[in-house]
Amino acid sequence: MAYMIPAESTIALLKHARIRIFFRLFSALVLSGALAWVFAGCGGPAANSPGARSTHSHATDIPTCRLMEPPASLPDTVTIGLLEPVDFAHAPFPTNTSEQLVFTQLYETLSVEQPPCGSVEGGWLVQSTSAGAVGILQYRLREDARFWDGSPVTSRDVAACLRRAFDSSAVDSVVATDDRNLTVYLSHYSQEQASRWRWMSLIMRIEYLTPITRSSAGPIPMGSGPWRIRSEADVTSRVITMHPSSGADSPVLRFVLQQGGDARNLIERGVDGILTNDTSLIEYAQSRKTFRNFALATGRCYALLATSRVRALARGDSVGELSREQCQSLAKDAVHVNAVGAYLVNDMEASVGVQNAPLPAVADSPRQLAYDAADPTARELAERIVALSDSPVLNAVVPDIAGGGVPPRATGLAHDVFATRLHAGDDFAYIASALILSPFRYRWCSFYRAAPWLANGRSLVYPAVVPLVDTPMRLLLRPGSIGVILDGAGTVRIMTGERP
């Protein structure tokens, strides 16, 4: 698994943005889901994004938020195959797309971004939201919100989660005025940043990013979602069993992990759905004509982070960029998973909230392009970059990569070692990845958290990151097996329902 930072930590970077103008207008837009089109939309990537056209010829476009309607007669059990491990030590904040799918069904958020083509039923706790004075958000919780054990979810539970999730750079204080009412006081923001109103939408996504959980006696946090874990026996290394929460008349969900071996075995085992970006598995499922293939907004963004580029930027030197076409070529030829050319959104003149970090010292160790040895996509990209090191284009993007005819060596490192060296900038360059969790497309935030030296002494991160490829996930669904809906942020939610 390549090193990444969960999306909820990016909110802490926004401490200098001031909410002065358009607050009430944008609060209404966020809560109504109108900004869904800005960030993720209900139909996958925006039309002008590199992800708008799939590299897989059999992909099904997403015409509406409802990927698939539930069958007239709900089954007793629905089985979904996963290819990435799920570790409840991370709950409720996911570190990969499998965890995101599982945790979404177990843990509610303060609110759900409603899609423009309909409403999402359930999955959030707020009955109403309003904006008080500038920088103040007020929430009123649903009266029927309950944890798995039947105990009520109170504003004190929500306040505790908010305090754990966000530091004082984003939130000054959270006050539970009574059991159902909560007030969030955002941090003080500088006047000179007041015009950057576009960042308000990110700041106000506090309510979207915070799953509500309560500590329990076991290792699995207790949630309030439509499904629940009844006991530790429901979670093994291979199978996760989730039961409908109290009052929900829905099927049991079984998530089956395929680790190693042929992933096509999942289809032979009769699963109802598979979350994957394995092109061979997607093609095999399509050849069987028993699955529909839906493109999702979630996945990973891979980027090249080079210390020589950071130093060049710090000196004020000009550096090159990879074009969309060049990134798309890497996606097509360099990796074996479903991929498209990557891009980063830079919606501001400077990286708000980024602190100046010291430049990394010139590494004494042999020049190497490091990657997480457990990530085959990172390895494929590292090997291709080394092979292209004599290219004039790449030398403009990464100064001194040719090294006088001695290019860096592609070197796989153990995950923890890679993360430590990436954070310190100990090597010449890195292939790193960030987990794409909609609605955030400001992926430079995740790379900055992993490698603070990207700030290069100028409080600018965006120019230092060289995006390479995105590896968006696919959801393969057997028709008539289950109902699935996307919320306004592109998050997959399995539909609950009543049995006939």
C-alpha cells in the first residue's frame, strides 16, 4: 500500500482562510448538495477532467445517482468482493477504497451531500443546519439517531468526534448546548484571505467528513449506520459480516476479501458485487455478461515527488510540467490496473495553511527513486520514470534526473521505511500516492502531509507535485442483486429497504 494521508486530515490545512463573504449563500449551497457538481458530481468525473473518458471500453456511464435499483424481493444475504484489506484499527477513517466502502455502511456522518438527481435516504445525523454569525455552524441532530446498542447519539458524542478529527487550526471549539443541539466555532481567519470564498466549501465540509462513533469494549468502534457489527466473530481476515441495524429490514452484507491468487475466483464464488481496478478481472466479468461495470470517483492518485524539483523552485528556477497527453500515455502503457492520466486542481494563488518547511538536505545515500515495495503500481511507475530519465521533457520536469548519464535506481522500500524517508526527503525522488476520497480533489494537501518539504520554503505546494496517473475504482454489480446509490460526493451507499 502506498503511503497516503486520509482526507479528513486535510481540513487542518485551511486555518488561514477567512469566512467573511458569501457565507450564508454557500452554506445553503453545500447543504442542498448543489456543490456536488463542483467536486464530484453524480456521474463520475467532470466532463473536462482526464477521468471523464474511461480507458476501459466496456465501462458503463453513470446516468443517475442510482447505479442500480434494489430487486422487488430482497435477498437474505448480499456478498461483495474486495481486493484491499480492511483494518478496523483505522475505523471510522478509511485508508483505502475497501475500507471506505465498508465504513460508509457502518458509520454515519453529520450530513450527507445530497445528489442533484434525488435524495439519499439515511446515513447522516443532522436534522437541520444553520449558519449563525460568521464562522459559526449550528446543528440539530435527528431525534431517532441510535448507536448499534440502541443508546441515543447525543450532541456530546458528535462533539467528541469533532474534537478528535480536527485540531484548533480548523475548529476553535465545539459546544454541545443540549442533547440534540451542537455549535461549531471555526478558527479565526485572516482578513487578507477573505476573498478566497471558494475555500468556504471545503471548510464547511466538516459535517461531511466526520463519522460519528463511540468507543466500545472491543476493537471495533460502535457506529450508528444502517448496518452493524454484532460481535468480533463477524470480522475475520477473510470475511466481514454486517447485520441490519435495529429497525432496518435489509439483507445481511458479507464482504469477502480476495488476498492473492486469481481474483476471478470471486466471480466463480457467486458474489453479487466486486470493488476493483484490476483490468483483467473487469474484462473477465464483462465476458461473462453477468455484471454491470460502473466507474467511481474514488481510487488513488500517483505522483512524482522530487527533491531536485523542490530546490529548483526554491531558487526561482523554471521547471517543466507533464502534459495531459504524457500522463495519459503513462496510464495506458506503464501500469496494469485501470488508470487515467492524473491531474491536480490548483484553485488558488498559494497553498492556504501550508507552513514553510526546511528544504531536504542533498541525500548522501545512492540516488534512488523510492516507492512502497508493497504497491505494484508504484513499482511500475518508478521503473518507467527511470527508463525515461534521458528524456528532455522529464529532465525539464525533474532537474538532474539524468545524473550525467547515471539515472536514479528504482528502489522498493518497506511501507514504514518508505513513509519515514518520504516525510524527511531523504532520497532523490519518490513515487507516492494519495487516496482519493471525494469530494476532495485538492490532492496536493495529502502529498504535503506526507512530505512537508514540498512547501520548499515558499508556502507553495502545488508546483512541487508532479501528477502521474489516477487509478479509479470500478464497481461490478450483478443485476437484480442489490440497490446502490451514490451520494453527491460520489460515495457508494448500499440501499436499505423493506421486504415485501
